[in-house]
Amino acid sequence: MRKILLALLLTSHSLTSHSFTSHFLDRTLRLDYTFSGNNRETHIALDALSQSEGWYGRRTNLDKLLLRGNGQLTVTDTLGHDTLYRHSFSTLFQEWQTYEEATRLNRSFENTFLIPFPREAVDVTLTLLDTHNREQARLTHRIRPDDILIRRIGERNVTPWEYLRRGGDSRRCIDVAIVAEGYREDEMELFRRDCQVTLEAILSHEPFRSEADRFNFIAVAAPSQESGVSIPHKGVWRQTALMSHFDTFYSDRYLTTLQLRRLHDLLAGIPYEHIIVLANTDNYGGGGIYNSYLMSVAHNAKARPVVVHEFGHSFAGLADEYFYDDMFETPYPADTEPWEPNLTTLVDFASKWRDMLPAGTAIPTPTDGQDPYNRIGVYEGGGYQSHGVYRPAQECRMKTNEAPVFCPVCQRAIRRIIRYQTQE
């Protein structure tokens, strides 16, 4: 177990919360980038820098990565001797690169990242990785804290917000903002009720239920001009706070926003680290991107399991465990171990849930009707592929809306993320 934990912490040393005040101020530095290209080329461009009062991200494990992600951000001193902060993530742009459209078109996507505000000049390196864990693109740039072009934000016209549930001080808790999308000003009471349903859905699942005191949940009442969200395949377009829409990448249930700068503008001056966007619609769908945001419908009959599933993506970096074999390009090639903790190609299964397998478990494990939620195995099918990718349970919240729980492997992965962000 200890070897696995050490392997997951992808660094040789650790900066604790005691080091935070040595290197950073209690302030947030926001970095806006544009990612562009196609399935063969990737480009990164810095767009803007801004700052706001308060740092609401982790203050411990500052230079550690628990998950590799599809991209990494690293902050170092200007001599390159000390790593001061690391962050991993995934992006909608990198997902788009696996679609057929990327073979014939260049596109650009907004991306925004938050880091603690440095006391001294630092170098920031942004690295994007492909599905084989090979470097696609890299950008390194220097940031000086006295740069007069770092805009101050969040001091005026802050979006109305309130705590839904407060586990404690932000310095030891994870701040989750729930943002209104497609709610008019006169629908904010409905939004608050929908927030409570969302909160109850997440905290009804382990390990969130037993770790509830490590979270703060905040309702952000961002008003929209029109009610509802855009559904292009039905010819419905709405003027909303985030201009979100279904049919992302022409998948009718994929609900996202491309307006990430607008999203973070709405959150300026508010405590937040993770983001849930709640959409005022009964149309089925959603989407979740690791360490970026999730978007979920509020009024569909399956809204509760959808928001929990998408939170598994955005918060814990869990992968989809269902499969249908219609991807243009597989995101999980056979020669590369997935970084997500709940999938394996068996390239490096020792780094996954091998230590949790009952003695004598067959690999692959045949499916049967025995204990489909708690019987840990290595079941073929996952990550949109029926062959060559394996999941840890026959059924799980990351596989189907009908599953009542996260499987034990996903529960352990979620708990590790929670502890990584809140414990030294």
C-alpha cells in the first residue's frame, strides 16, 4: 500500500502548508490561456493575468500531483531549483482532438487556471499530454508579482452568493461553488432549491457523506437573460449567463460551456476551488472535466445521479466505465496505462487496484450476478471500449445511472483526493 501511495505522489519532496506563507500571499493569481490546433498540432498562448483577494485552493501537498491528468501546470522559482506548486487537469480541447472534426479543422478553446499569488518572481510551465502520455505542447513564462498589467478583479460587482453548507474555514476545507445557468433573476429561489437537491445528492454518497465536514458548498446566483439553456438539435437557443448548450461535439446529451473566462469572471471575489454549473432544464445530459468544472441538468428525472457522476469526473478524475465502441479515436491506447484511477489497460496494473483484489481473482474477471457493486475484479469494458480496457466493478456510479453507489475502488480514489487537498 505504501509503495502505491508513494508512486501516486509524483514528486520527490513535499511543501506543506507551513511553507505556503513563505512563498505565497493569501491571494489568487488567475491565468487565462488559449489552446488551439487540430489532431496533429497543439498551441498554447497566454491571454491575461488577474488577481483577487483570498486563496481557496489547497495549502498542503503544494508540489505534489496525485493524478497525472492530461495536462500539468508547474510553478518554480526563477532558478528552476524549487518546485513551489503543481496542478493537473484535463481540457475540453484535448478531448476534441480525439474527434474526427479535429482531422480537418483548427479550433481554439479558452482555459483558466488558479494558482496562489507568489511573493517573488516565478516561472510557470504549462504542459499538455496526448493519449500516449507524450508531450504535445509546452509553454514557460515568467510572472512578476509587481507586474502592473495584472488586473485586480472581484472587488466590485461581485455575483450574489451564499453558503449552502459550511464545513469550516477555507484554509482547511474544499470550496465548491454551484453556479446558476439559465435561471432568470426571478427564478433564484428555484435555483436555491435545486442547489439543495444537488448538495443532498452528492453528500448521500460515500465517501462524500463521511467527509462532509471537509467541504464548503456555495450557491452563486448568476442571472441569465432567458430561462433554460440552448438545445441545438431541437433548434432552441437561449441567452444565458454562460451561453452553455447541449450537442457538444454533436453529442446530443453532452452539455458544456466554452465560456471559461466568463465563468471565472462570475466567480471573482467568491471562495471557490471546484465548480458545479447547474443548468435550468429538464433535458437529459451533462459533462464533467477534471479540475475544470462540471455541468449538470437540474430538473431531469435522472438529475441526481448525473450530477454525482459528473462530480466524479471533475473532482476526482474518475473515468467513464461504460462502453459503446463508437469513438473516432480511442482515448485509451493499449500501450499506455490510463491516468484515471478506475481504469487500466494492464500496462501498469500494480499502480491501480491490484492491492484490493481478493486472492485468486481471475484477470480478466468474468462477470456474474454476485455482489455487482462491491465485488472487486478486473472486468473488461470501460472508457468507451468493450475490449482492452478494464474497470474494477461490474456496476458503479461511474458506469450507470442505476448504480446506487461508487464502487470501492472509486471510493478509495475519491477519499485520496479529499485527503490530498486537506491533509499534510
